[in-house]
Amino acid sequence: MKFTSRPTAAVLGVALAAAALTGCTETAAGGGAAGGDVASGACDPADVTLVGQVRNESNPYEASWLDGGDAFAEQVGLTQERLTYDGDSTRQQEQISQLLAGDTECLVMNILPNGDSDTPPIVEGAEAAGAYLVTQWNKPADLNVADYDSWLSHITYDGVESGRQIGDALAEAIGGSGGIVALQGILDTGAAKDRFAGLEESLAGNPDVELLDDQTANFSRAEALEVTKTLLTKHGDDIKGIWAANDDMALGALEALQQAGRDDVAVVGIDAVPDALTAIEEGTMTATVSSDGPWQGGIGLAIGYCVATGELAVEDIAADDRAWFAEQFLIQQDNVADFVSPETSEADFACDNLFSRSQGAIS
Amino acid sequence: MSTPVLAQPASDAPVVARPTVGQRLTSFMPVIALVVLLAALTVVDPGFFTLSSLTAAVRTAAPLVVLAAGATVVVLCGGIDLSIAALCSLATVFFALWLPDLGGLTTLAIVAVAGAIGALQGVAHVLLRIPSFIVTLGGMSIFSAIALVISDAGPIPVSDRGTTHWLTLYVAGVLPMAFVVALVVVAVVSLVLRLTPVGSWVRAIGYSESAARLAGSPVDLVKVGAFTLSGACAGLAAVMLVSRNFSGSPTMADNLLLPAVAAIVVGGTAITGGHGSLWRSLAGALVVTLLRVGLPIVGVPSAYEQILYGAIIVAAVALTLDRSKVLIIK
């Protein structure tokens, strides 16, 4: 065993010697990190590296996001590097830090942070390395995009708006009066709170619609099935409609309705997952809301590409366009065909048209 | 000048058989596997073999090295600690919650508390005679649940970064401080195992617990010590994760359990106990980290990534395991 511990001792010795000889530094030496000089976008279009990162390609919405990124990359004659991190925050950070250790001068990243708290390390890493970053969906409210040069834009969706849209669609489907129940998401998430606030706005505008009950089913299909069964037993035929804060719960509610032999109840959700679109086509579900995944995958890369190649300067991006709500689309039976296989259009990604879907700055 | 002539006791140094070339080669296999993997990644993407890229990789590896190092001692004793990742996640939550009150002492408090929790599992293991697999499996789900409850099932941001700032520095501009700390942990534990009887006790327990007990080794004490060390290492790994992510979260380290076990096995430590060492786990952790971050970065599609990961892990174990030391496979 004697020889086996020598390498350990050697490594330790070298490390201690290095520590003694030189001090500690804030950043790693060596190539890559150009150091924040990002506002000068002078990359040759051919030198730009495009990276899209989402949780999981097995999620149809996120796979369509990466496909949209590929479509944009093809449009400008490049390819997109597709990264996934399996919904694991630690793995996401590991991938980003490895990515930022490479050549970052013309690196464009379109990132879906796993949660709000995962955004700060990504933003600071990109800022230090001088890589162009666009984030979507998750950002702590107190983190200000305009404080950074490399973080070009943050895009999200107004949950109040989508909650109200499907609330109104539900009210219309039940003829403007009657009882509904609400299935809420994970209660301490912004999405769940905003969407329910949207429902409350919708109820205020439809005084004859009565909210009989609201329960949380934690965005889960299985929990929604159980909760809906209970609510159907409790309220019976008074229930004319079910408002769910996402499609998975809406699909769970549909399952419960089928088991109970009820086909007179309207169901609405949010996210436009393929099963929900099928249900809308068949007429068993009333409405859902789409954020347009392929567009999301392309627009983040497009913003970074336009800045990297100098067609758009960071300081010329309006303050309102640094953190903004993008347009979302209410899907009902009459327009569901347009969303079953969504496609991107080149015009959406033109450098003078990047912010055309803005519904206003995030307040 | 007449010193009483005492009968010289027989030298208690055992006869040391010089290792053969083959044995030496096997013992360096983890390092060889590491170099081969690095070479392969460089061939696929020449941009991967740069100083900054390697710096980022060892920085990423630091928490995994510490986790694997602690658990290696438990494995050497013939047990397994499945709770390390969940305990590490719980410790990140504790860290985020306690930092405002404890300030600079938080790091020490976390390592101590995590060590104490590890010791508790060790005591349950030796006193109640429950297999370590079961004790730590129970621990894993208990710690996960506690972390979820006390954190309200969400991440807790750490706004005061001063306490962990030292971990994000770089020694000599290239070596991340977190990795240096990981090396120090590996070196110190290795030295303690080598220079004190603890090392022989651990190996004896791993090879044959009943024989070790008959020979008078403090089996129970050593096992509790191993679990304590494993817990403390999970605490230290948690501090490293917080320093990197600026938050504590009840699931932050959960996905590091299998990589940590893989690191131990890829290093060539026998999962059945007895044979192995910490520096092997260090090399194993670097191999696993290179696979985790390297494969996607050099452009392997995510569908093939998992296949390659599994295949390379099995191949690496086949390479690094010293079959002459492992007579029983389970």
C-alpha cells in the first residue's frame, strides 16, 4: 500500500507550494474569459456559437423550444448546441460553468433556468465571461437585467393574463353563468399565484359565474384526478366548469370526469401540451394558452446574435425590452389546428423585429 | 558499559512483498482511465483541452470529490452510505437558514451538525444491528423530507456571500480553492488512515468483520467514525455547493448520490469493502465529472449521452478493479 499514497502526497505538496508561492485571485487565469467587454458586438456572423439549454428533451414543449432554436440557427447558417440538464439545478450550473470556460467571445446562450434561484449564478458567470445571455421564465424579482451588460434580456409570460384568458373562455363555454371549481398549482410559486389572480379578475367581470371551491393539485395530473373526484362528489351537478392552472391538472380533471361519466363540464388549462391540444381538437377540453415554444427557442438566440454581430447595441435595447412579457395565445377548437405543429417564421427573428411580441415590461 | 542485553523482539514489520509491474499498473489504472478519457474528449473537441476548461472541470468536481471521499471510508468498512446526497441537500438548507444568525461560524456548524447526523446513523447501524444500506436508505428519505419541510419546498437565496467567498477564489490563478480544500480532505484522511492503526482496522473490517472483531479491533467505534466522517464530508460539500449557487435548496445535491457511488467504484475501490483508497475515489470523481460535463459540452446528443455514460462507467470499473483483491462479488 505504500506506493499508493504517494500521488496524494505529491498533489498536496504541489497545491501547498502553489498556495505559498502565489496569492489567491478572484478569477481563473488563462484563455476564454475576455472580461466583460461585451457591449462591442463585433463578431463575424460565422464565429458566433449558439447554445440553447432546457430541462429535458422528453418534454414536448421544451423539445419544440430547441427545434425553434435549430430553425433560427439554420436561418443564419449556423447550428445550435442543444443542452439539457434533466431538471437538475446542480447539473445546469455545471454545464454553464463548463461552457463559459471555453471560448466565450461570440457565445450566445438562450437559457431556461430551472428555478428563480438558479438565475443569479448563470447571470454572473455570463457577465464575468462576456457571453451574450437571454433567460426565460424564471428570475428573482429583485434581480435587475439592466444592471448587467451581458444579460441582454429576460422574457416571461404574464400569468395573470393567461389565468384571465382561460377564465373568460370558461365563462363563455358555460353560457356566462353557473358554478366552477379551480385547481391551483403549487401554492408558493409565482405562476400559481398569478394565474389564480387572473381567474379572480375574470370572475369579477363575469358576476354570474360562481367559484364553488378552489383546491391545490400541485400542477400534477395524478393529484388533480383525486381532487376532482372529491370535488365532484361534494358539489355534484352544480359544477359546470373546471379551471386548472396548467394542462396536466386539466387532463387529470378530464380523467375524473370520464370516470364519473360526466361530459357536460367544460375544462380549461394552460401550457398547450400535446395531449391538451388533442383534447381540444376532440372537443373534450375547452381552451388552453400557448407561449409558443419554438418562438421562445429562436428569439433568445436571435437577440444574442443581433447584439454579437453588432446589428443591435445593448444600449439601444429599450429599458422596457430588457425584461418583458411576451404575447401568449388562447387556443380553442377554432384555432387549434394552427398550434398542433407550430412553426417559426423568419420575420419574427429579424434584428429590427425582435421585441414585436412584447406585452410590456415586467413591472 | 554493560547494557542489559534484551532479546530483540522480532521485527513487527510484516514482510513486504514488492509489487509487481502488473500490480503497480493496476493501482494506477484510475489515473490512466482519467487520462484516456481526457484524451478522447480532446480528440472530439480540441477546444476542451484548455487551462480554463480544465479549471472549470475541477471546480465542478470539488463537491463530488468530498462526498465520495467521505463515503469511501464507509465502503472500505464494507458498508454503504446512501444518505450522503440527501444529507448534503439538507445541509445546504441549514446553511441558508443559519447564515444570518451564525455568520462566519456557519461553515463549522454545518460540518459539525452533518457529522453528528452521520454519527447518529452509525450508532443506529452498530447498536441496532441494522444493515448500513437500510439505515442510510431510511436516512436518505428522512433528510429529504426534513429539508423539504423546513425550506417550504423551495430554494432559499443566500444574500451574504462573504462567508463562502474564500471558496470561490483561485490558488495561483488556476486551482479553484474548493478543489484545493477537496484535495486537503483526501490527503488528511488518507494520511490518518495510513499513519494510525485506523487504516488497518478499516481494511480488516472490510475484508472480514468477524475476524477483525476476534482480533480485538474496535469495530463498532471505527464504523461510527466512518459514518461521522461521511456525514461531515456531506456538510462540507454542501458549503461548496452553496458558495457556487448562492442558494440552499432541498434537492440541490440529490442527483449527486449515484455519481458519488460511481466515483468510488470507478476509482477501483471494492464495493464489498477492504480494498481501495481515497485517492482512487479522487480520480474516480474526476472521471465521473468529466463524463457529466464533458459529454454534453463536446456535443454528444442527450439521448446518446446516458448510453455512453453507462458504458464508460462499466468499462472504467472493468479497467480499474484489481480482481486479485476481490474474491467475492455481490
